[in-house]
Amino acid sequence: MISDVRTMKRVVIFVIVAAGVIAAVIAARKMAAPVVWQVAEVQPIDAPAAATGSAQPQLSVQGDTLLLSWIELLNADATLKFAERTSTGWSAARKVSAGRDWFVNWADVPSVVRLTDGSLAAHWLQESASSPYAYDLRLAFSKDDGQSWTQATSPHHDGTPTEHGFASLFQAPGAGLGLVWLDGRTMRAAKPDEEPSGSMGLRAAVFDRQGVQVSETVVDDRVCECCPTAAAVTSEGPIVAFRDRSQDEIRDISVSRLVDGRWSEPVPVHRDNWQINACPVNGPALGASGRDVAIAWFTVADDVGHVFVAFSSDAARTFSAPVRVDDVSALGRVDVELLPDGAAIVSWMEVADKRSEFRIRRVDRSGQRSASTSVAGINATRSSGYPRMARRGNELVFAWTDTEAVGSRVRTATARLTASGTR
């Protein structure tokens, strides 16, 4: 009898231990299984912009804050407005500035960004002479969440009636504002209405917390004349990306890093060797988290446009081999966001079967691609501008210009990000 009891106790202990081991193995497997983030269905949402005459959307993210900015045109008057994404939708639209002498362009888009100290910075473009290629970059700051703004200033002080635009604003080290822009001060036109010739430069500036400029420097003295720039902040400091321009008209994407207060020598992300004696008006996009970086861009080979993405794990010192993103062919106009699992969501304008769409796709660092998803149909003309994408926590936000509406209209949509093992 005693022997039977002892045997039964051993069996019970064995069962308990075995169950514990099995549970531990299951838990270990769950812990070892990589968490994969996916994009749920895209859902249109009401935009805070005017139902007619709104265009040039831009999205910016700082921490948990996501801002949408856009321009509203009424006759000859242009107004820069912005709204914040909240848990209940978009906030009411707020005005930054307005003017009749603004330079309004489908690709050279104003922006509003929030800095880490809670202040706001905004930029727009203002004509500086009668020439269509003469305009200045204007900046203003707000300490009261956009209720009031400082007097506008410019980061460039050359005083030439030339191009100053395609700016990218970012958080500078020390809670100030950093920005880069295309600067045409060395370019000249033979006649007022002719396109100027010469070398477009890429310049950078930093403003302190009080909005006082503390620096201006040259990043690259010869870049593509009218491709938008991009900027992001890694754990090692800011980085910028732009379309470079060689003496023999190779126009590939390069990056520069702000190291110890100086911009590094620009280096190409990948040698596409796209030779074109004109500006394609198609800039890169950057996403960064810690030392991880994703960059997306457009290029043309054999007369067909394609979109690519590449990854870096060393704060943009080096990049992986590029992965093609588009399905058939593309117009470019890209954007990119990093996901918590290290993959990237890339957006672009796809052109196929006589139809153009604003599309997105997840791309892993291994090169594996998900099926592409359509956000919206979009006009392939320049009037539709650049569609935008940004990530706020577990939500992707999209903005684009609907030119099918009367006078154009900014529209927005969202998609929830879900991780494997969650609902």
C-alpha cells in the first residue's frame, strides 16, 4: 500500500514537472517567435481641410504628435493651415500665415512641425521678384500651440532673386530647429523668364529654442535643381537625403550625416547611374528609429520608372542592397515609415493598365515583400502632388490631393497596425 502511494506521488510529481516543462517550452517558443507588424484595411476619414481649393498636404510626427498641414487657395490668396491628429479625430484647423505673394507649387510643399520642447515651427515660400524662379524660404515659430506666430524670417541671407525651397525641417540637437533646403544663389538666367543655369546647392541651418539662427552651412554645392529633400533623426543625430548631381548628369540619391556639428561628405545610397539632363522632380524619403534607417527613392532604368527601398543599421553610414517596391511601373513620389519589427512600409504612385494609384507595401529587411495595397486612386498629373504617409503609434495616416474634386481637395485615411499574436 505504501509502495503504491509512493508510486502515485512520483507520477503526480512527474506530471506536474512535465507540464511545467511543456509550458516553459511553449512560452520560450512564443518569446522566440518574431513579432510581425501588418497593415489592416485602409479606412478613409474626414479631412480638416476645405472641401475645395485645398492641396499640398504634409505630415510630420514628433513623439505622439502627428500634424497635417496644407495650403488653401482662394482666388490669389494662399493660407497655410494645420491640424493635429487626436484620439477622436482631427483637431480644428488652425492658421499659420497667409499671403498673395506666395510661391505655391505642387512639389515644393510647406510644413508645420512640433519640436521636443512643445513649440511649433512652420515654413512656406514667398516670391522675391517677378521671375518665376525667384522665391524665398520663410520660417515662423509658435510657443502657444499655433495661437500666435513670430514674425517670419529666412535662413538664407544672400539677397539674390533666385530659388530657395524644397526645405525639410527636423529636430536639431539641443531642442532647436534644424533644416535643409535647395539654394540657387549661384544660378542665373539669361532672361527673366528663362530657367536659370548653374549649380543648385544644398544648405543647412540651425535655430535655437528662442528662434534665433545660430548657423548656416553648405552640405553639397551641386545637387538636382528641384527634387524634394528628406530629413530624419537617428540616435546618433540628424541625417538628410537628396538627389545629387554629378558633372556628367548622374542623378542618384545621396545622404549626409550631422556629426559633431558638421555635415559629412555626401555618399550615394546606391549607384543607380541614372543619367538625365533634367530634374525629375522626385525626391527620396527617410524613416529612422534609433540607429535603424529606411530610405525609399525613385529611379529610371530602360525608360521604366521603379521605386526602391534600402535599410541601414548603422545610422545611415552604409545601406543594404536595394529592394524593388513597385508592382509594374511607378511615378515615384515616395514615402517610408519604419515599423517596430524593423520592416518598412513604403508608399508610392503606381502606374499600370492606364491607371495610377497611391499604394503601400511592407518590405522586410530580408527583401521579402507583402502584397501591395491601394490607398486611393490618384491623378498621375503634377496637380495631384506628393501623397503623404506617417506613423503615429499603431496607426498609419495618409494624406493626398484629390484633383477630381472641384478646385482640388486634401483627403485623409488611416490604417491600423497590428502585431502577430494581437487583435
